[in-house]
Amino acid sequence: MATEIRVPTLGESVTEATVGQWFKKAGDTVAVDEPLLELETDKVTIEVPAPAAGTLAEISVQDGETVEPGALLGSISEGGAAAKAKDAPKEEKAEAKPAPKQEAPRQEAKGDMPPAPSARKLMEEKGIDAGEVDGSGKRGQVLKEDVLKAIEQVPSAPVSARAPSGGADEAREERVKMTRLRQTIAKRLKDAQNTAAMLTTFNDVDMTAVMELRKSYRDLFEKKHGVRLGFMGFFVKACVQALKEIPEVNAEIDGTDLVYKNYCHVGIAVGTDRGLVVPVVRDADRMSLAEVEKTINEFGRRARDGKLAMEDMQGGTFTITNGGVYGSMLSTPILNAPQSGILGMHRIEERPVARNGQVVIRPMMYLALSYDHRIVDGKDAVTFLVRVKESLEDPQRLVLDL
């Protein structure tokens, strides 16, 4: 008896994934819950474990193919015989019929008829699967004009604007296919630019008070809570305070409605070797500073290990991104749609500033708030940033809820 391996539920608003790689091949023995393959979605990489122990009898989809939730990935048999029995017909079939030219198996046509020869040739040239084209011929056959129509509906790829390299230069170039996560990051960021009326406002903050507070209580804080006292916890709490006063920054647009969130789920952008991920600190407005720091520390560790779950990155209402860890002095962060606000942190740098008529040296940081001007007015955006600045320059405000 065979046990089916299917694509798990991918999470809210995630409708498809790409098969990253199989860790096993047909005929291999597997243990229950042993990782079989890796799926890449637009938000996270998921390992699919074996639902049962036995032998990997069949692999139904190959690396690079796109699958939907519930789709069949393969099957596991109780013993090795089943796998060999399943492999045999495949080998006979392969001998009887030449393998297709394409590297990866393509989807079958949606209709009962195979695509017309001219249509199939064009799809092979353009790298289009028959299953992606709606056929208008008899019994759903895909015709050449159907393929041309499908090509017109696909947005032009950015690479189309690239000038060809010379012969000598081209030989020294390396072409690598973008991961699904990187493609989705690019698409989402561009969609945010095209959709929102995005604007950025700036301010600077004197980090003296926060730095002195950290220095005074760093050891005691770590001893009691088991986690280091960082800067991000202060920024999360300062933003939460400001979001309560300026709820538009914590809201989103849904059609012709404004949706105000009476809770604060703060996303923390984390850079990994696979790309940018944004785990969400849920109900940050109900957390203590120590709870926020523990949550961020755990997310950071799991992000580096590739262990973030889909639910860890869903439902954010506001985002904080820290380019300062990479040395950024100033930037204009792009909104994490459909959110209406994102705060950019930058490096702390000693600069001369005027205090009480005297020029003094202070550890200063530039802050940038990008916001959707369709819902957030300029006055509210500036006020939000001023409130964050006030909380950081006088951290007692966070304790007193001022």
C-alpha cells in the first residue's frame, strides 16, 4: 500500500510553491518525518517531511516545477519492491518513446486534445507549459493564436531592456536563475511602488539616553531575562506608542474601505542568504520590552537557520527595517504592502549638534518613515516620527505610557 506525499497547506494568501530540491531519489528508504524535499514560496522555504516510513516509490514533480496546495508530489511504499515495480514500467516506456526535449516535465494541456504542432513549437521556444494556456480549438485544443494571446498577457520581463554583452564579456558572465523568493520580493516591491502613493519623511534621533540605559542595565537585563538588551526592542515599543496615537499608519486600504487595526503586529525585516524575510512580532502592544527582545532574538536565529514557519510572517500591520546593521546612513524603505507604514533605522554616528546654545557630540541616527499618502496625511506622518523620536530620546515615556 502506497502513502501519498502532497503539498501541505501553504498559509494565508499563498496559492503556489516551487519545488526547490528533493533530498531523496526514487528507491531510497525513508523514515517517518524525515525531510523529503524543499518547497519555496514567496515568503518562506518549507521542508516537506515523509508522512510514513518505507521506500520513496515515485517522484511526481521535479525540481523547479510549480505546485499548488494539495498537489501530489510523490508516494511512499511500505517496502522496496513497490518502488522497483513502479520504476520498471517507466523504464520500458522511456525505451519505447524518446524523452521530450525540455529539461523538466511540462504540464499537460487543459483540453482533451494535444496542442497543435505550431502551438507546441511556439510554447517550447517561449518556455510556456501547455497547462498555462487556455485552448480555443475543438475539445480545448491549444492553437497558435492561444499561445500568442498568453504571451501578450505576460508582463515584459526586466531582462528585455538589458543590452547584449560583447563576446569577450559574455564569456565571463554567470547567469543564475532567480529563486522564487527573490522573484516574489522583486514583484511585491515593484507592486507596492506602482500601487501606493508612497512618500518618505525623515527625522533624526539622539540615541544618548537609550545607549546609557542599555549600558547601565545590560548585564542585569540579560541575567534576569536570558536575552541581550538590544536597540530593536526600544524601537518596537516606541513605534507601538506612536501607532496608538496615529492609527492611520497602522491601517490599510481595502478597495474603497479603510481598515483600522486595533492591534499592533510589528514585522521585523531580517536579511538572510536567501533574501529578505519579515517575521511578525504579534501583539507587540501587549508585550514587555523583555518579551519583545526574546521574540526578535528567536526569529533572528530561526531566520538564519531557515526554520521560520509560514505563520511567523503573516498578518503584520507595520514594519521596521534596520539598514544600520549594514552601515546605511539614510534610505527610503519601500512599503510592505498592504501596510501603510514602514520605519527605516540607520547607523548610529557621532555628529556635532547644538544643545542649549552649545555644540556637542552626540550619537545620532537618521529615521525614515515611508507611508501611503492615500491614507496617511503628511501631518500625521511627521507627528508619528516625532513621537518615535521623543520616546527614544526620553525612554521613560515608554514606561509611563506617554
